Amino acid sequence: MPTTLTATRENIQLRRGGVAGFISTWLPVAIGLTIIVIESTDSLSADKTSRFLRPLFAYLFGPMTDEHWHFFHHVLLRKNGHLLGYGTLGMTWLRAWLRTFAARPWTIAQWRLRSAVLGVVCTFLTASADEYHQSFLPSRTGQFSDVLLDTCGAVVFTLIVARLWRRSSAE
């Protein structure tokens, strides 16, 4: 018979009731969403961030040609920022769903899978809303490719956690 989550020590640690439990569960998600909203503004568009980042990087690493700077800024900084930022946001969603569903009578595998899927789906929806919002700003572009990149960040981070789960189960 599969072990249900209600019988595990993890469940006891994750169950927190009341307002304090709700806040400790969902505050990281709210903080992550707030960061996404701030980063999605005109103030942090590529042109504006390039104005202060390029001199900083030139000071640290020496001058770059416009072509090299564009590649470095666009691909290495901004696109990796999508991957890492939304990967981290995906982890906050995953954690919140794990804690929210901790008292459900599912097997550990079902609990983890449902939470992981919801974490990725919520990240996809957040990325979609973000890109839709950016499509209305003249200095930004709303691109579905960014939604896919953001979702890939959440998937990669979730797969890393799943790998760690598998390792801890094997021990």
C-alpha cells in the first residue's frame, strides 16, 4: 500500500494553519510577482538598463564593441535573467503548492507531481500576463518566445528539485 502524505514527517513540518501559515506559504510568491511587475516596466527596458550596465561592465571588464555589448546584454544578461528569474518564481509557486496540498491524502509522488505541474502552469500564466502587459509599452515587446523561455526556467528548476527528491528517496 502506498504511503500517504498524511503519515509522513514532511506533512507535519509543512502544515501551518491560520494567517501565519498562509503568509509564510504565499508571501514568497507575492514577492516574486512584485519583482516581475517592477521588472516589466518601461524603467527597466533594454535601452534603460543598457545605459547604466554598459559603463559598469566597461569599467569592470574593459570596453566592448556595440555588437559584443548587444549580444552580452541581450542574450547573456536579459535572456538568462528570464530563465533564472522565472525559474526562481517557479520554485516559489512549487513551494506554495507543496505547502498548500500538504494535508491531502495523496501519495508523496502524487502530491509532488500535482504541485510541480501547478507551479509550472502558474509560472506560464504569469509569464503570459507579463508579456501581454509589455506588448502595450512602447519600449518593450511582448514575445511568446519569452513566455516559453520563462516557462523553461520553471521546468528546469522543477526538474532539478525532482532529481533531488529522487535522490533523497533512494537514500
